[in-house]
Amino acid sequence: MTRRASPRHDNLRRALAQEAARIMAQHGIHDFLVAKRKAAERLGVTDASALPRNTEIEAALAEYQRLFDAAGHGESLTAQRRAAAKAMRLFEDFAPRLVGPVLSGTATAHAPVQLHLFADRPETVTLRLLDRRIAYDVTERRLRIDADHVRPYPGLRFDLDGQEFDVTVFPLDGIRQAPVSPVDGRPMRRASTDEVEMLLAESAGARP
């Protein structure tokens, strides 16, 4: 029989989620685990069972942005999505997909735009950047494919028109199976260029 959490325990989880969300929003931290640990340290919580799930922190972050910076958050998110759409057109040969907080709508002002690209050779993506004289750093991303497998993928970091980008390059067949989301453990949501432009059109239509 599963023990039901006490109201005090639930309130503590909620307070930790809200504090982690505040830390992410105010300090530009993008890692849920880092924000969670900082929140626990600040509130003096040592009980690991009280730590909130990433989904709880994401919900608290969305609520924080809505309550305390709705206009500013909307402007920065629109700018990030516009930058994403521009970069995706640059990489149109690589079936670009937008992922992460810029897609979900919880990105903080200085969050990088995360893209997934698909190529037979990662070098073809770097050649595109070299052709456009865009400086970049080579990285490696370790992503969970399922409950039992984590795989390394080549990545690139670069700035385009003042916006930071974090790109992961998958093989061509990688478009069939999205890696696991660090937020909810489900296949990561991916959006095509057309879908991103639809989001931009919707946000423009929603303005007073």
C-alpha cells in the first residue's frame, strides 16, 4: 500500500518547485537538477524525497513567467522563435527541428535555442557554418534514447545575430525516434520550420 504524502510534504515540494523556478528565471539557469539543488540548499531541505519532479518545476516556471514578467517573457520568447526560424531556414537541407524550452514556451531570456539537425555526416553541417563565416564550438551531447540507452551525438554551439544556438546533429534516420525529454521522460517534442512559423503567427495574432 502506497503511503500518501502529508500536506506538509506537498507544501514543501511546491515551495521547492517555486524556488527552483525563480532561480531559473532570475539567474538564467537551464539545468533542472542544478536549480533543484540550489533551491533545496536555499530552503535548507535535506530530504531527497521532498525534491520536486522536473515537470513540477516546469509548471512553476511557466506560472512565474506569467505572473511576474508576462510582457517581457513574451517579447523574448518571440525573438528566440524568430531567431530559430531564421536559423532553420539556413539549415533547411538538414530537416531542422526546434526542441526544448523555446518550443515549450518556458525559455528564459538568455536561454539558447536548441535545434536538432539530421545529416549523413556531421561535417556537412560545419561546412554550412564555415560557408557563412559563423564561428562555432564543437560539443558532444549525451541523450537518452530509451530507459536503458544513452548515446553521444555531435553538437555545435554558435551565435547568430546575437542569439546563442545549441545544435545536436543526428544521423538521417534519427528523425524517426526523438530522444527522451529530460522534463517528463517522454519522446522529446520536435517542431518543423512550418510549425515554428505557425507559433509566431499565433503569437502575433494574439497581441492586442
